[in-house]
Amino acid sequence: MNKPSTIRAIFLHHSTGGDLIKYGNVRQLFREAAPNIEFWDHGYDPDKIKGYLHLTSRFQLHIYGLRDESGQLLARSFHIPNHNTDPDGLSGLFSQSVTKPPKNALSEILEFDTIIFKSCFPTTRISSDHQLKAYQTYYHIIRDTIDKYPNKLFIPMTPPPLRASMTNSEMADRARQYSNWLMSEEYHQNRANLIPFNYFDMLATPSNSKEPNVLRPEFCALFPFDSHPNAVAHRTVALKYVDFIVGAINKFFASTPNRENPNEPVSILA
């Protein structure tokens, strides 16, 4: 079919994703590169912000809530299960039963044409091979749901790395393994509607560097305990991020067959 005149995309994230949008000027980049793409995002659920997050949210309004293509904060949110975008939380999200009209988070995000999602940097504190294997299992569950919606485009993002002072060489190596696996053919198996974006690699030191697989020093915040990438990192990554998503959308929707009910699951043959 012809590419739809308007593509609606939703980006599920927490603070790092919110920072990328704000400091990378992502919405303006989308308007310039592809005016036909409506870029929405969903950060922390404002109904569940407590304690430290409640305090910081007063100064970082961009990291929470549901925002439309103009960046306007909406009065409603999707209520991501358990407020969790770690691999186990995303697995729970993608395991929800789909309802019509939408009554849960999965049903809400499936109203969009393109679903972009990521975990944040604590995910890369992978303390054992068992934990790494568990992450892979969660993403197989996510992939099972993705297979039911071949007319939707899904863009999982590899998580950002931890800074050197907040990890060790073993955990950093597993973080690289995890990101490589998410990007691999072993995971996506050339599915047309599953196109991962390697966010980790854009932010991390190379595997052959003195301190490998950690947040690049030039991308580190001032405080030694803070693994949030700084504004320089977001400005550096933002254009590549937007170009990647625009390219994936153009490629996918130019070749996706039309169906009368694109939100309906279909049977996938082995």
C-alpha cells in the first residue's frame, strides 16, 4: 500500500528518554525531517510518582506523563504496569490482554502505528549470566506479542550504559552482550516489523578501549554517581535517532500490506 499520510509513533521511556527528547530537540527534528510523523511520548506515570521522583519531577516536567505530537502534557496516562520499563516490566506490558476500547497500557499503545520502547541505564547493571538470560527470556515474550501485530512497527532500543564509577568490567561486558543480542539476527530474525535501535552503542566506549562498555567520559554528567547522559550526548544522538526512526517508518509502511482491521492479531505460522 502507499505510505499513510500520517504515522503516529509513541515512545515509552523514563528520564533518559525524556532528556533525549528535550535536550536533543527531537520533536523539532521530526517536524523538519518528516512532518507526516506524529511523535508522542510517555514517561513516568504522574499518578505514581512518590518520594525522590516526586521532588525531581517539579524541576524535570519533561520526564513524566503522556505528551502528544506538540509536546503538550495530557491529563491522562496509560498506566504502564507497576510503573516498570525494565525488561521484566516491558514483558508484563506486552503480556496484557488487548481490549477494545483500550482499557490497559498495551491496548493504548497499539492505537499507534509505531511503538518505540526502552529500558533505562539501571538495566545494564547485569550482575550474572543468569540475569542476562532472564532479560533475553523477557524479550522473547515481547517478540511473541510483536508477531501478532505485523502491521505495527516496533522499535526496541538497547539501554544506555552505566558510567564507569557505577559499574564494573563484568557487568559492563554483559551490558554489551545484551545490547548486541537485542540488535542481532538471532533476536529479530529479520522480522519486517521489529527493527531495533542501538542506543547503547552510540553512548558507550568501544569494547577495545581502556574502560570498555561504559558511558563515554564526554557524555557523563558532573556528579560521579549519576549515569544520566548529559546534554552533549543527547544532542549528539538525537539526529541519528530521528533519522533511524524516519528511515524505519518509511521502509516498513511502504511495504506493509493493507488489512481491514490492522489492530487485530493474526496467526503466525512456524
